[in-house]
Amino acid sequence: MDVRKTLFVKEVVETDGYGEPCDPITRVVAMAVVKNPFAGKFVEDLSPLFDISGALGERLMGDAVAMLGADPVSYGKAAIVGVDGDLEHGGATIHPKLGKPMRAAVGGGDALIPSNAKVAAAGTAIDLPLGHKDEAWSFDHFDTITVMVGDAPRADEIVICMGVADGGRPHPRVGSGPITD
């Protein structure tokens, strides 16, 4: 695994969009910039990317959860693949093996981990989706945090992102589903 750097972003939301105070909501995203071994070439077997993200999940998720300062409630994951890569490279990093260390770090995780991936140039932002770790239909926890790395991904890199939060949106008013019309 060829890691160029790791980063942590911590955001504390203290008001809603109208400036009304809310209980603080902390969101933390751990990011790793890694070399994409498949940049510039088509390959069928992407399993080495599974292993890279699984190892990074074990390495970074505990620190991300510790930075919350409270119990994790929501989680999500994302990948930005450099322009010499393919969207499938992003899927390979965020799906088969990243979930297990994320669930272990948050102490649960019955719900699907929301995810997002795209191919983009260095400095491109990605919206990392967040959802309740155990209640898939908790609409009040559907949220995002936008993150980016100024010099990544380079054309032959992938930025792997893992997010956690200790709450949902400020002043949520949507409730839980499933909704039927």
C-alpha cells in the first residue's frame, strides 16, 4: 500500500442554516491519498484495492471516532479517483472490505453505509453522504459533509474518505420512514 498522506477534517455545527443555535454536531472525515496501482490500465481483478481500503479503515477509523468526543451515530464513505483511473476503482476501494473496520470502530452498523465515488482532477470536492449507523430509515440523519484535498487525487491516485458524526442534521423535522404516499 503506497500512501502519500492522510488527513482528518473535523467540523462542529453549532447553528442551523438560519443561525438558530443547536446542540453541537461533530463530523469527522479521515482521508488517505493512495497510489492507484491500476491507473491507466483496464484490469478485471480489482481485489488489491479491496485490501488497501480495508487496511486503511483499520488504521484510520479509530482515530476518526476518537476525534468525535462522543458516541458515533452516523457514518459514510467516499472515493475520488484520479483521471487516469476508473469509477470501478473507487467502487473497489469503498465497498467489499472498508465496511467491516468502519462498523467495528463505530460499535455497530446494522445499516448500509452510504457511499459516493467519482473520477476527478486534483482539488475536486466530494459530498460524503452520512446516514444513521443502525437505523437505515432515520431521515433526520441523512446528511453530507463536503471534503477535498487540495493536491489530490493526482492522475494516478485515489482519495479514500471515511466519515463519522455524533448526530444528524441541526433541528431535524423529517422523521423516520418508510414513507408511503
